[in-house]
Amino acid sequence: MTSRRHDPDVCGVTAAISVIDGKWKTSLLWLLESGPHRPAELRRRLPGLTEKVLTQALREMEADGLVDREVYDVLPPKTVYSLTGFGRDLAEALAPLSDWGHRRLERLADSRSA
């Protein structure tokens, strides 16, 4: 059985969303847009994100070609994650969706205060 993220017959939007599904991937993408980060930095910036879930999300994002993982041969070991060109393309494609989401939140806030 082919997963939706690899199915050539699935809608392009569905294929894109399957790569960023979950609670943390869009936040990680957003943080990595500003430059490379170590895992501990990412966890500090995203309260509630466990080390296990962070590792899983970053591994999936790496497998999907969105992030690069660079391990430096130093003691203690140092690992840094950064966006790939493909990951930057996705972040740029999501920018209009983010703008729409902010407009929606403003509408909701306006309707509550009316």
C-alpha cells in the first residue's frame, strides 16, 4: 500500500500537507527559516515539545528532504539542523496560507468582540 505522501495519484495539496502534518512540523519549519538550530534550541523555543517527538519530526522532515542534519565531530557531539532548498520552497509556499490564517484569526477575534 502506498502512503498518501508518496502516491502519485493524490491531490498535490494533500501530498504537501502530509509532509507537514502533526502539531510541530510547521513550527519547526518556521524556526528553521531563520537559520540553523541545534535540537536543544528548538526545544527551548517550542515549550511542550518532547525530545522524542522532536527527534521523530526532524527525522521525518529529513527523510522528506526538508531539513539537513549536520553532525560535527567534536566532544560533546554537536548536531545542527537547517532547511534544505526544498524546505525553503515549502516555507515560501506556506507563507500565503499563513497570511490567510492570520486574517481568519482576526475575523474570529472581531466577531467575538462585536
